[in-house]
Amino acid sequence: MKPIAEQLANYKSVHLDSRNMISHFIGIPLIVWAITVLLSLTSFQAELGSSQISYTPAMVLFAVSLLYYAKLHLKLAAGMLVYILLNLYLASFAASAENAFSLAIAVFVLGWILQFIGHIYEKAKPAFFDDIMGLIIGPIFLMAELYFALGFEQKLEQQVSAMAKEKRQLINNKR
């Protein structure tokens, strides 16, 4: 597993344009929410002692994602936990709507359109084209950027920014 600074730098190297960043701060949450709704349309029951608990595939996906994020960076994972819980809560309302599937698909498509528009401004292909992990890193990248904007994790920000600029220079030199 690559260290968090390297993974964030790889992602940031193709997310340096402010318009692309804005499109990602809107598009990624839309995509994550839509996936959460889709994965919340089905639930399963399990016995826990004398109680029955209900869980969804979305809960399982996020539990695994949180474990991965916690291995990468515990403080960023704490922020992701708050985001994930809010996302699960909001998606639970949409998942119970009659048109939940159609709504989630529409939001999913909109999120991806915004992503690709952002990369037109960036003049660089999306991170996941070269490394599928970009799909998992995108949400924690946004959390890291939020932390950085709030003045947290300054040392990590300096590492990520320096590495990202170097990586971007290599990308530009290949053109």
C-alpha cells in the first residue's frame, strides 16, 4: 500500500486547476451519494445476540473503505467517518422514495459529467485512468483538501503539493 502522501500527490497532480477542483467538490459527493442510494435499495438482516440488525451493501462498502482510510491516515479517516455517516443518513431517505433508482442514476451521471468537464479545464486525464485506486482516493483527497484549507495537516499538505507539482511536470513533459 502506497503512503497517503504519495496517493494524494498522484491524485492532486491531475487536480491543480481551480475549476477542476470545484467540479470535483461537487461531482464526487454526487457520485458517492448516488452509489450510496443504489447500494441502499437492498437490505439484509442478521442476528446479533437476541436482536435483529438490518444492514445494506452501502454500509458494508463504507465499513471496508473506512478501514482502508484509517490505515492510510487516522485523522482523515475521522473526517471521512463523519461524511460517510451523513451520506448514509441522507441516502436512506432517497432510497425509500419510489423513484430512488432513477434519481440515483441521474445524479450519478451528472456527477461524472461534472468530473469530465473539470478535466477539460485541467487538460489532464482523470487519475483513475492510470490507477483504479483513484476512485477510492477521490473522496479522501477532498477531505484532505478540506483539512488543508482549514489549516490542519500542514506538513502533509506541503509534502503532497511538492510531490504533485513534480508529478505534473513529468506528465507535461510527456506531451
